[in-house]
Amino acid sequence: MNNDYIKGFCGIPENVNVYDAQISANKQMALSRLEVANVTTDETNELVKDYIATFCRIRMVTEPSATFINSETARMKDIIVLLTYGRAKQ
């Protein structure tokens, strides 16, 4: 799967390629974390995409504030819980 969804989430235009290697490396780290958490790594799952994109955004921001890191980390934890236990049908 391509990384366009990550670029969009991070606010990077699709035609900008200078960050591609960094995005790919961060994506692999995020997928490894999902494997360790024993949840799906299927990128067709929107929650998996959200987790990967959030992880990449944290890693791409230079000098992030503590508040930013804490809120993004909380978001990733919530996503892992949803991937582990599911979410209510609406």
C-alpha cells in the first residue's frame, strides 16, 4: 500500500518525495508496534491506517511539545484498545 494517506494526515503534499524514506521507516516501526501488541496490521483497516499515520506524525514533527506528544500517544493507545477489543456497532 502506498503512503499517500500518511502524507495527507501529516499535511505533506503527495508530490513531495523528500520525506518518503523517513515515512517508510516510520511506517515499518508502527507496524512492528502493532505486531507486538498482537493486533491486525492490515492497512485496509481504517484504525490501522490511523495508528500508522499518527505514529508517523509524531516522528515527523521537529521539536514537538509535551502536550502534542501526550495527546498523540493517548490517541494511539485508544486505537490499540479499539483494535484489540473492537468497537460498538452503530
